Amino acid sequence: MFAAALFVKIVYRIAAFLATGVTLVGVSYAYQYLRKQGFFDAVLGPGPQAD
């Protein structure tokens, strides 16, 4: 019984780690895509201009 609970705990921890990684990679790709498309310039306006 103890071994099964430990196995479930380990599998849950690995699944949570993978889900977190996939989420972070997805957010990163979405950010890069939107930045390339000019989404942030359209929403926030142009950034400070270098003189």
C-alpha cells in the first residue's frame, strides 16, 4: 500500500513538472509570436525613442 502511494506521489510530481514546463514554453512562444506580429506596439504604443 505504501509503495503504491509513493508511486502515485512520484508520478504526480513528474506530471506537475512537465505541465509547468510545457506551460512556460507555450507562454514563451506566444510572447515571441505576438512580439513579432507587433501586438505589444499596437496595444501599448511605441516604446521610448532613443535620441
